[in-house]
Amino acid sequence: MDKNTWKKIVSVSMAGSLLFAAGCTKESVKEESISPKAAENKKDYSVKVTDYNFDTAANMFAYAEFELSGEPLLEGLGVDLDILDPKEVDQPAKFDYTAGIEAYEYSEEAMYEVTEKSGLGLHLINGPIVSLLAKTKNQENHEALAERYYELADAVGYPREEIFSNMFPTLIEYSKGDPHYVGKVDTEEYASGDGDTYVPNYQVNFKSLRWDREKMDKVLNPAAYGGTFLKQALWAGDFLGGFHTIDKDEELEGETPNDDKDENVALGVSSPDGMQGMFLVEGIWNKLNYIKQGLFYNGKELTSAGIGSQYDPSQGFVYLPHKIEVEEDGNDMMPNAKSMKLTDSRSLLNDQWLMLWPAAEFYGMTDQRAENPNVAPSFRALLDGNPYPSAPKDNLDKENQNDVESTDPYSVNKDVLLHVFKNMDAMHFNNDEGTFVTEHDGSKQGNYVDTFQAGYTIESLRIFQRAIDGLPVGYASGESAEGLGTEEGKRAIELIKSQADFIMNELIMENGLAAKGYTIGQGADNEESLQAQLGALRGLTGAYLATKDEKYREAARNIYAAMDEKLWDQDVKAYKTGKEEMKYDAYTAGGVAAVFRVAINNLSNNESDKEQPEALEIDTITSRYTEFFDSVIDGPSLEEGMQASEFWDTGDFYLKKGKLGNTDKDNVPQIQAGHGKYGISPVLLPVEIKK
């Protein structure tokens, strides 16, 4: 997010309103509803929304891939990010704007909708760490959290009085909800912006951005809270991956963990970004303790997890089950769980890798092992006791038997991370076949291999191996470095190779595409799907990056070329998702964005490649990227496309003169004007494309 824009959002009192929701008025929004762009460029296909239920796991996964396919991709290509401007549409080039403004900023704003605005979950005020702080200081929880936010603001040089009001910081997120706003969004002017623009009230006061609690699926699902954790970890790593000067708010890379001891230096790459980073880490810290202390299952009851390094699955599984239903305590403003009921005790592979990936990312950020030289100085400063506690020394050495229980961010995350990793190996990996199966009922493995799930399991294991071996993760997860060679890292590489070999040997069909899946004892499916190609490509590319074995890159290149030839529809500018159909959900959209990224970075033609398919020319890939976003994500009209709404950071500024609703004249409405009486959050919705 542009720190200079946020500087224009001047003081707003935190007071008591920081933590409390308020009612919303009920007036209809009558604004511009027809896109001039759509009217001028009417398409001979439709991209209709098929479902308004918000799938937390799928959305957060997709937006994580959008994020990585945004500014980090452009920066790696040498694009100067400072010249990107949401007001300058398609500049300096259409691909640059699509990736650096649309994909990247869509991903950021959707995260805030879930973790700060909508109320889609339990309130952070009930978090274990907040409760511990309150008890230690003899305070009420709301007093402890407010004071804690002041401490975090001071650590990043952010004015206390400018903290957003009426936030709903989530402790842990629910699996589904209705993303429509329950009342009129407050678009009245809060402050003037550049030229004829202004900052609306809802940008600083979130009380009008709540979702309907009665329409929430109050279920705790690892893929949902894990997918959100992934978004939180990636953005926290970006926001807190440096220091800045307090007087000029200029970013500093940082040389030592003590740089912030200078009176003019604070944590965070800027003051506003640093504040958001602190909100994210505070949420993660509480969430991890909440998960560890009661969301695991031992085959008999919900329980806590022990010390991860000492956990032995052969002595009895302690794992994250698929569904836990929550009965709230009746407090709609700051809901807590009154009771919880286990309703689906299965371990699903999708749940596990969507917890492994973010926990690995956060491990790389919080790693305090002395032998790891690849941790940013600012991350070390973050965990030096102020504002976050350091890990006990016993948890940082090479010995496992002396590890101790601790609630600090590094230790609790390590415990969760190692439980998940060991369970994936013990519960989901079929040693005889050399592949991961999609589910385990607590007693026995299933027999089905889903190609999408298997591929993304490889990618999550790759990030895990990098983190546990002390290699850079986050935006730098493709960089080379010397690793620590841990036993866990070695096992991860073994699993990666085995699964990648299985994809190559068992899942590639005669037409060059990957099969949808494989039933052990029967063989591969005859059915093909876009998701299968995306999973195979992510997995094989991940295996190549982890092992440097060219056979995996070559196999991925062949699948990509086959996918482009057989599934790309030149009329719609999108891939067929199945046999003669185009049905996109957020998992599929996120996978497409990811595959474009790895194709550009790792699979595109170079001089040493014997075959030079046109599909793997960078110009072709970037064209596909922008065409796909235009057709499927943004859609051909304001009522169509996956991205439900947007606001100023993707070009839809609020103007003092003229109609609101779609001021940038594209096909994505402002939040108060799209898909419903009071508008809708900027999230992804499933669509079906028909000619």
C-alpha cells in the first residue's frame, strides 16, 4: 500500500471505538451502475457469478498467489515499483499495472476485509495472549488490547491517535460467510485527497463494513484459518522486513538487530506499513496459541498440542481435524466461543498443507537460531523482547529433548509447524506408492490422490524445507542460499522427490496433460481438469526449485505447453476448466496466477532449451496474464467477473464531483455499489463463463 496515500488519512481517535462494532443504517445505494468500458467493448461471452458465499480458504489462498504474482514478480523482472500509480491505468505497461496494481492490491484489501473489518470469526479481544496480558496487568481484556496496540504503534513510530476505529481484529476466522455489507457503507468525506479526490470515512472507521453474523458458517477449518494465516504471514514479512526513519518515513534495509535503538529509527518499512504488520503479527501470535491450546484432536477429544520437536505420531496422532463448529457467547460486538463441537474428525490434505505453508513462512520470519544467517535484522529486532518476546534458549539449540513449552511466537509456531509436518508424513504419505493421499479418517489412509492437492503439497513442503533449513522464504523463496541440512529438511526433500516422480510417472496422460487424480489399486483418472494442470505445474516447478533437477523443469514445461494448446480459449481469453466448460472458483483463479508467475520465472524459454514453444515465450505468458485478468477476474461488465468490488488503491478513487460507484470507468465497481443493496466486499466470487 502506498505509504504517502495513507499519510493523507489524518488523525482519528482510537478511544473506546477501536474494538466495538456499531449498527448500520439501511438505505439503498444509487450510483453509476453501467461501465462505459463494458458498453464500448461488449463481449460475446458472459462471466456470471454463480454463488455469493465467501469461501475463506479458497479466497485467502488465491490472494496469496495474487500477491506473489504482483509486486514481487515485477521487482524480479526489474520493474521500478515507484513508477506504478493506480491513477495511471495500464502504465507503464498493461502487464505491469495488472500485476503490480490490480493483483497485488486486490490481495491486500481482501485480507483486511477478513482480518479487520468483516467480523468473520472470533474477536481478538478473547485471544490467549490478550487474556494473559490482561491477567498480568490486572486489566480487562479490552483495556489490555488497546494498550497493546498503543505499544505496537510506538514501536513503528505510528501516531496512536491515527489507529483505525471500529476495527474487528480476528482471533481466528470462520470457514464461510456472506460478503455483502449489512448496511450503508459510510462514503462521506473524511479528508481531502489529491485534486478532486477525498478519503471516505469507511477507510478509517470500519463500523459500516460488517458482514451478517447470522449468515456466517461458524466453523473452524484448518484450510480457512490457515489460508488467512498465509496472507497474514506474507504481508507481515513484507511490512516488517526493514526499518524506517521516523522524521522522514524513509525505508532502511537495516544492518543490525539494534538499528531501531536509534531514536530516529523504527520497525517497519514505513510507519503505516509497520502498523499493519504489527496488527498482523499480533493476530498470528494469538491465533497460533489458540490453535495449539485446543484445536488439535487425539482420536478421543479436542486437546492441546505438545512440544513439536518431541511429538511422535507413532505413539498416537494429535492432528488438526477438518471441522469444529462454534457456538458463540451471544456477544455480537466481540464474540467468543461459548462451546465447540467436533463435527468432522478427518484429516484432509488440503487443510494440512494450507497450515504447513504459512507456519513455515512465519518460522522463517521468527527464526532466532544463531546458526541461521539469513534472517533480516528487522525480524531479529522484532523479537528481541520489545515488542515481541524472544524464544527460550533451550528452544533455539540443536537438541530436541531440552525444548520447553512457551507461548512466544517462535516456539508456539514451531510446535504447530512440526505437528503438521509430521502428521502429513505419517497420515497422508503412502510409502508403498510414494504419494500423498487426500484424507485420513484417524485410523486409516484413504486411497485417492488429487493432482492439485499433491502438487501444492510439494510447494508447501518446499517452503517448509527452506524455513527449517534457514533459507529465505516469503518474497525471497526462490533465492539460493546455504542451508543448515536439518533432518526435517532432508525428509521434506525426500517427500518432494517421491511425489514429483509420482506425478511424472503416473499422472501424465497421452495427450500431455495431467490426470485429475489417481485411485490406488486402480490407476489414473481418464478425466482432465485445469486444476490438475495447475497442481502438477506448481508441484513439479517446486521440485525443480528444491532439488535443481532439470527433469522436473522439463516435465513442467511440457505440461504447460499442452495446457496452453489444449485448454486455452482464444475467444474468451481463458482456460477451459473441464470438458467444454469454464467454471472458476478462487482455488482455480489463484492457481492460474501462480502458474503464470512460475512460467515467467522458472519455465520460460532460455537458450539452453532444445524446444522453444511459443507458449513459453515471456511475451506470450504476460499477454495471457493480462488477458485472463481482464476476462475472468475483472470481467466484461460491472455485474460480471470474479473480483466483486474495489476502491482507491486499484484506481477507483472517490471524487467530490460527479457520480460515485465506478470512477475509473472499468468493470469493477466501488465497494458500496456492487452486487447488492449496500454493496459487497472486495473479494473473489465463483463464476461460470458461457459463450
